Amino acid sequence: MSMDKVEQRNIVIIGGGIIGCSIAYYLTRHPSYSTSTTNIIVLEASANGVAQGASGKAGGLIAKWAYPREIVDISFPEHVKLAEEHNGAERWGWRFVGCGSWEGEGEALGESGSGVGKGGKRKSLEKTLGFDATVALASRTDKGLPDDLTWVKEDLTTSYSPMSGPDGTAQVHPYLFTTSMLDLAKEKGVQLVKGTAISIEQVNRHVTAVTYRDRSDSSRIETLPATHVVLSAGAWSPSIIPSLPIAATRAHSVTIHPKAGVTISPYVLFTEILLPAHSLSVSPEIYARPDNEVYACGPGDDSILPGNVDDVEVDLAACQSITNHVASISQELREGAIDKRQACFLPVVRTGGGPIIGEADKIAKGLYIATGHTCWGICNAPGTAKVIAELIMGRKVRSRNLTKLAPSRFL
């Protein structure tokens, strides 16, 4: 009696951001996964470990109205399940939040720049790309704010419009979520290797290995055998596959801790602030977090992407501008202490649309792409990871039609 041969899988995931770490997690939760037949390695270029780029420096917004619908419809319920299964409220700050569009004037606070980083021109982060503005207009309040939104000044408010119902917007702490996904994957046998991917090797148009430079010794070139390779290196993905139409958008952000005794209610605000003293209109995003930390980010810019995530430059003037902008409408934030001043690069599909998700079999069988998520990487990570895991492990993807996200449309 013959026995069916068990397929041996050696899976290398290039990039230890939220997409790569989530893929590692979902692979280990697939019914076909076994440590005896499947070896999974996450290859991360940063000397500081995973979540050093956008995945650790994002706002962490999870929204049903995000973009694109095909992935959001998978991701949002997966976020809920993950939080329930792994105590996400405590582990990575999962909670539902109010979310709205705030418009008004800001008080003068001395000099104020635009928030755009030095060395680049302004670019939109397109956070509201998937949002239906007609819904907001129908719900727009004529006056005032929600009763518990007390940390922005009512007298400066022109209008506030809720962007979703009470169960339509949630949040996570992006660094904690990313590292938790990896930790949970490592409990099931996933390995983390620190190194910079150089190339994906193939024979007869099937991937065979990933060549990388050892992070601890740049003179050492190593090879990881692979039957499957997932490229999820965000804005750095074209360094491995130059034909990928991915551009990089830099975004600056700050985190603020209010004074002791000040409580910041759970809201995410998309603002339009007129600064009459400077004849300037700015639009920072503000995220209240469960630990009473407040995250705020400004617009993007098109500065040059460095060779490694550890070399991303932070423009302190841009961070100060963002701080001044949010302080102009909130006494609580004005009196708070700045904790972090940071910058990251978001991967954006040059030709519009995206992200790019699926097998790139035109290049090589066994090569999978998962990048180009713009500012929605945290939101859409579970859906992306579930799709990639099902493609690799051999289960039919049960979701909306994903053909418009397939690599064949972009490569």
C-alpha cells in the first residue's frame, strides 16, 4: 500500500512589518500547517527587529469604510476574532472608537509650518480614499461635538461629522499588534532571521532560495532554501523586484502624553484646521489611544527612500509643526509632553489601486507579493495574510473577487 508523499514547504517571508508578521501567523493557524512539513522564516532587514517602519509608526486605525473593499471585508471581522482569541484589548490596545471629520480654526501658537518633511514635496496619505463622503454629509451635525469629545475646543469648532457608526471604526497599537503577531507565530515554530534580502533565486521559473546579507556581518552572504517566497517588504519591495510599481511616501508623526489626571476620550479625528494668523490650512490626523497616549500625523512627502529602514531621517521641524497644529485646537494636547518624533515610508502603487496581493507566477512559481497597502497596512493585514496563507497552503480563497489586486495586473 503506497503512502501519499507529504509536500515539504520552506516558506521565506521577506519583510517583518505587519503584513509579513501577520502572514507568518496565519500560515501557522492553517489546518494544513505542521512543523514537520512546513518551515517558515521571516527575514527582516532592520537591526532592531520587526515593526521598525510604517508598521510600528502608524496610527493603527481599523475601519469598515477603508480601502479596498475586497480586503477590508475579510480584515475587519478577522481583527475582531484575533482580539477575542488573544485578548487584544490588553495585548495590543484593541477597542472600538468614535471617528469623525473635524473642521474649525486653530489658535495662533507662533511659527507654524505645513508639516511636510524637508527634502520632499507634499503628498496626500489618501486615508479617506474608501470613505463615502455622502454618508458624512447626511450625518453632519449643525453645531457642537459629541458630549464626551471634550479635548478639542468647542468654540473653535465649525463642524463635526461622524464617519461611521459605533461598531464601524476600531484601533490597535500598531507596534504591539505587529510584534504580537510575530510572537504568536514564533510559538508555533516560525523563525526570525535578521538580514537584508538581495535576490530571489529560481530554477525553471520556480523559486528555490532567497539570498541575503547578514545583518550582524555585512560581509557574509547567506542563502535560505525556499519552495515559497512572500515579498512583503513595503516600500522596499522594488529593491528585490524592480518592476514592482511601488512608490514611497514619507510621513511624520508624534506621540503626546497629556498631563497627569487628564483623560483623553476614545476618538480618531480627521481635521481641517484653518490657521488665520498664517493664512494656512492644515489637516493632521489625531488618534487617542487606550493608554492615554495621543498619536498625531501630518501629510506625506516624496523624499528619497533610504537603503534600509534604520536609515530613515526624521525632520524635527515637521514634527514640531504637527505638534503646533494639534495644540492649536486642544489645550490638553498643548499642555502634554512629546514622547516620540518619528517618520516612516508608506508603500503606494504608482499606477493607482492596489494593494498587490497574490502569486506572481509570471515571474516565478511560488513567488507571492503582498505590498502596496498605503496607510491601510495595519487595517488590511489580517485579510491579506489570510488570502496569502490560503494560496500557499492549498485552500480555495473564500472572499470577494481579488483579480483587480493580482500581481498579473501590475507586473
